[in-house]
Amino acid sequence: MNWTEIKMSVPTEKTDEAAAIANMAVPYGIYIEDYSDLEQGAMEIAHVDLIDEELISKNRNRSIIHLYVSECDNAKEKLAYLKEMFTLSGIDFTIEDEIVDDSDWNENWKKYFKAFEIGEKLAVCPSWEKYHNKDDRIVINLDPGAAFGTGSHATTYLCLNELENIVNQDSNVLDIGTGSGILAVASLLLGAKSALGVDIDAQSVKTAKENALRNSVGEKAEFIHGDLAEKVTGKYNIVCANIIADIIIRLFDNVKDFMTDDGYLIVSGIIDLRANDVEKSANEHGFKIIKKVVREEWTAYVLKK
């Protein structure tokens, strides 16, 4: 399949805001080049201070957001939307696009996806790399393919961190907007007895199934193609939704139907400018905020009925 790659250059301080806009345009297939904290990141992730000369030469003041539009979508429409939203938001940007195929996509994002650790228990490792597990962590072996979700973005990181605190052997988990399946797979590796992932993108469902098999939890995982919870039945004691604020607000209308009375709802993907809107809607729909967590410019909530 051919894709349109859209590359947007923005000031590093506007990266999260620009990425949120990009995710509203296309909720899959995004990665970010941000070298503003290159040295610190190298020490935290790889525990080395020797950095490739090519990386050292990168611009530290601007980030590049890569977004991919499938040939089934209207790339010109997405470009027009992005330009309008960046202009309205006062973000200084340049933007360019080109046609690429699947092999280009695969090789491009692999350069920027490296193993990293989350919380006290988890580590995420690309399927093509080896992770040196010196702290006996639970390792999620991941190949996101064309699906969104490697765990490195703040929104997914926040969800994984909260799942680590909540999941137990009696948990059955519903992951709405599953993307690469990382939250469902992580839940099962943390001990959950079952997990169901739902995504509106058929490619994401395929990728999520492959990642479950890759981590030897395929027999406990199910992934279905659908819009939010429209095809979901049953009750779950943990529901995750790492999407965007507007969709989370829409989800509040009926997500209680799929939660046990003592169930948790973890929502993330909320840019700081929309956090108050989500809180207001959660309160209006009868949810209690158990925990609010912030990473960079992103917010996640742990809610109960």
C-alpha cells in the first residue's frame, strides 16, 4: 500500500500541541523527531554518553512530526486541515508531503523506536532489538507496524504506568482505540486474565493480534474492528481509552455500561488545554476522579463510577 508522508517542522516547545493536532487529523501512523534533550535521553534510555555524530548535528530547536495518510484517505484534505489548525493555534511551521510505500514507512520509524523502561515493572522493546533485562522487568516485545502506539509517547506511558498499579490476576481489560495493542498486551503480561482491544482501523487490529502472539498472550487476547464500544458486550473491571479529549467526552455517554460497579476507567491522550473539559464532562456523567497524572503537556485520569 502507498502512503502519503506529511512532515511538519515546528518549534520544540510546540511539539506536544502540534502532535495533538496531527493525531486529530489522522489517529494512526505518527512519530516525532525531537532532539532537544538528546544527551539526557541517551543516558536514561541507553545508559551511554556516546552519541552518533549524525544525531549530534540535528537541530535542537525544532521537532519534525511525521504523519502517514493511507491511500484510502484524502491526503490533500488532511494537509489543508493541518495548515489551518497550526495557523489558528499560532504555531510556526513548515510542511511538506511525499508518497511512500510500506517498506519506506517500516524503515523510517524503526530508526526512532528504541527500548525503554516504564514505571517499576515494565520495559518496551522493539521486536527487532534485544533488551538487556538487568532489573528483571516484564518486557513487552512490540512491532507497531502502521498502528499508533509504541509506549514512548507520554499518553501511552501514563496509561501503562497506571495499569501497572491496578492490574491483578482477576482483571479483565477493555482497551478502546487499541492501536498496536500495547495496553491490552501489557495488561496480560502484568497478570490480567483477559483483554479485549477495539480499533476503528483494521490495520491496527491486525497489528495488535500479531503483537499479542509475539508476547505469547494470544490465547487471552481478542481484538475487534469497530468504532469505540459499539461492538463490545460484557462487563470489564478495567477500561482504557488512550485517544483524544473529544472522543473521550463522547465515550462518557455509555462506557459505564461496560464497567463493573467497582471498575476503573483510565483515560489519556488529553492535551493540557483540554483537561478541564474532560474533568467537567467526567463529573457531569457521574465519574469520580481517583487520580490525575501529568507528563509533559499531557494528562491522564483514573476514574470510577
